[in-house]
Amino acid sequence: MDQEPLIELDGVSFKYDREWVVEDVDLTIHKGQFLGLVGPNGSGKSTLIKLMLGLEKPNRGQIRLFGKQVKKFNRWQEVGFVSQKANSFNSGFPATVYEVVRSGLVSRMNMFQLFKPTHKDKVYEALAEVEMKEYAHYSIGELSGGQQQRVFIARALVSDPSLIILDEPTVGVDSEHVTAFYDLLGKLNRERNLTLLMVSHDIGTITSHATHVACMNKSVHFHGSTEDYHHMDDEDLSGIYGHSVQQLTHNHEVTHP
Amino acid sequence: MIEAIFEYEFLQNAVITGLLIGLVAPLLGVFIVVRRLSLIADALSHITLTGIAASLLIEKRVTAVNDWNPMYMGMAFSVVGAVFIEKLRKVYKHYEELAIPIMLSGGIGLGVILISLADGFNTDLLGYLFGSVTAVSRDNMWTVVIITTIVVLIVLAFYKELFVLSFDEEHASIAGVNAKSIHFLFIVMVALVIASAMQVVGILLVSALMTLPVAAALRMSVSFKQTIGLSVLFGEISVVTGLISAYQLDVPPGGTIVMAAVVLLLLSIVYRKVRRSGNWWKGETI
């Protein structure tokens, strides 16, 4: 039986200027799922994330987070976010890993509330979860791309969210560290029952780690379990979102479980 | 100089004001530098000059107005200028830095006209441009005490919001931080601190006190807290050595304070290179 829905999109459409970038998307993400949202470049994946996070407003349709309209939603401590931009932040920024992770607590705290010593344990707990505890006092700019992304996961974890949304977090991460990064996400999903929504254009890798897949090209053409996805034949696959998918899937061996 | 401080009120005013400015200018400077807004301080200081000029002109032309304190008008212009910069940054979304030269040259242009109309090219003006050991009044000192207290309290209260906004604006808005209000509050604080610092360091050099100590601290620190601590320390050292040498040499303190900050900056670069002496000649960057 399906668990409670954390994100619900109902006929969501959005346009930049005159061009529709998201068209009539229905998508529900239930608690405990690890959903890979895949699609070619410019297919509206990142825009869809912005809509879910309330950073953009849809022209049509409804978005609910934890059962509440996104514009009225205020439990942001329940939602963690890791962007691809994390890779291109100002790497000369003078902050330690500890300070960066601690900043994730802001969503839990009230205005005027100061950091307390008890917050220290939370920060170290989150760092231990991503196996970065010994780097706590390193400057964030000294770390590799993969290590930085682990730190940003810890920043998302520190506020004890039930859902983490990741927007192409492996862009700029060495290929050898990408697998370890996915393994970490898989572990968080299984052991903490953390719901994950991850945007990726790397359909091969995501489908071997996620529990569910949604394929998108302006609208969602397939949404189901990874198992169902793997059981589709080539013809079904090419129907998922037109021709561009062929080029994308070419280089990746789809591994069947 | 120590005995002189106990003897002369004007020196007490300059030293106390200097110490307060040495604290708040680098404190705000850290946030300005990491957000890559260093030039905003320059733009605002030039607008402050326009305010001073306007005040001088009104005092001269309007007989009812006597003995006006130009600092308040400078502050008002600086705050209004800050609001304008924010508006301009929205007008030129893709050329945000354009707001700075627009305000900077506009401020100086209007300032020059107003100063000429007020026949204001005299020694007083030199004091505003390069700072003065003798010009700080007790009133001005108290104003700076109040502004310093407010700024320090606000930075403490909003430390976490200011940090998140500086580090990752997108994350800040998802975390529910009201970026617009905090940013506005911040820029108004910068405007007030610039107008306060003007009397000691001078309009042309005030931005240096917000950026040079931070530039030096960045070479030596790992954490954000450390950057703030070192910036303030370097700011205070610059102000103290600058004021003492300005008094001894009878030159404007703006010059000596900024030169002290430059020396500290050079030392910090050398420190970093020596500490990493293993391969410093390879031209390693920050």
C-alpha cells in the first residue's frame, strides 16, 4: 500500500515568456520513495523542482507539499535541497565544513534565535552520516567536488527533513566518486526511510539506484517503479519522450536488478 | 600622544570614534567582500559627499539654518543612495554592477556642483575627503556610538541569516529566510557606517577600511568566524597606528589609516606564502 504523499502535482504547467517549459504534469511522490526524475537537457526538470520548492509559481495546476498548498507551506525544515549549483559556489568563501552544515539549521530556527551548543551534536551527527566528520574544520573550498556534495547533503540532513530534493548533484563530481555518492543516497533512503527526489540526465546510473523513475520532456511520459521501467522494451522506451532519449541512453548500460 | 588624549576633548572624540569604526567597518566589510559587493561602499561614500555638499549649501544660502551638522545629511543621502542602488540592480538584472558606477558618478557630479555653489572648496572639505583628527565633535561621536551599538546588535541577531544569504542565496530562500528584508537592512547599515566613518577616514578612503582588513583576513583564516575576528583586529590596528601617526606627522588620518591597512595586507600575503613555503613560488592562489 502506498504511504502518505509528500509531493503532489496536479496538472501543473509553467511558461517562461511565451514558451511552455512544463506542460500538464501530474506526479505524486510517496513517503519512502527514491524517485529519479530523468529527461534530456531543457526538458523542464529543474523548473519543475523550482515549482515544487515555491521558487516559481505555476501558470496552471496545483502543487501540494505534505498535503498543503505550496504557497501556504511553512514546514521548510522538512525539505532539504541540494543543487547542482553547489559545485559552482564561490570556492574562496571563508567557511568551514562545520559552519556550512550548521547553516542548514536556519530553517528550524526562529528569527533572533542564536546558535546553541546543542546544535553542535546535530552538526556532527549529520557529518557522520555522510562520513565527513573528520573534515569538520576544513575550509569548504579545500574539498573535492564529491566531498563538497556530501557536505551539502549533511547541510540538508541537519534539519531532520523527511524529504530531500537533489537537482543534478553529481555534475562536477569525479566519475569514481559518483557511485559512492549514489550508494550514500541509497543508504539514506533505506535506513532513514528518507524520501528522495533526484533530478538527473544520467538515466543509466539513476535507474540502477532509485526505486522509482519519472521520465519527463515538458510533460511526464512515464512514471513507475524502476522494475517496470527495466521491463520495457526498446520501442516503449523510445516512446517515453520522443527521439532525444535514444542519444542519452546510448552510452549507458542499463543494469537489470 | 597619550597625555594629549586626556587633555584634549577633540582627540578623545577622534580616538573613540576611530575605535568604533575600526570595529563596525570591517564587520560589515566581511559580508560585503564575500558577496562581491566591494564597490558598493565606494558608491555610497561618494553619495555621502553629495549629502555633505547639500548640507553646506543649505547652511550658506538659508539664513535660518545655522550650525548644521553635515554628517546627518550625509547619512540621509547615503541611505537613500543605498535604496536607489537596490532599485537599479533590479532594473539592470543582468548588469547588476552597473548600479555602482551610475550612483558613483551621479553622486560626485551633483556633489561638485553643490560644493561649488556653496563656495565649499576649503579646508573643511579636505577634512571630509581625507579624514581629520580634529573635526570629530562630541555630538558626532555619540551618534557613532549609537550606530555602532545598533549595527553590532543587528549583526548578532541576524548572524545566521546573513551567513546563509552570503554563502548560498538560493538555499536561504528555501530555508524561509526573508532575503529581501535582510538585504535591505544590511545595505542601510552599510550606508550609516560609511557616513559615520567619513569623519575619521574621509569619504575617499572609507571603503578601504571595509575591504582591506577583510582582504588581509581572507589570506589567513579558515572559518567565517575567524575571518570576522581577524578583520576587526586588522581594522583596529590600522585605525590606532593610523591615528597616532597622523597626529605625530600632522597629516590627514585617512592616508595613514589606509597605509597601515595596506602594510597589514602585505604582511598577510607574506605570512601565507611563508607558511606554505614548500611551494610558494609556484604562484598558488586563494
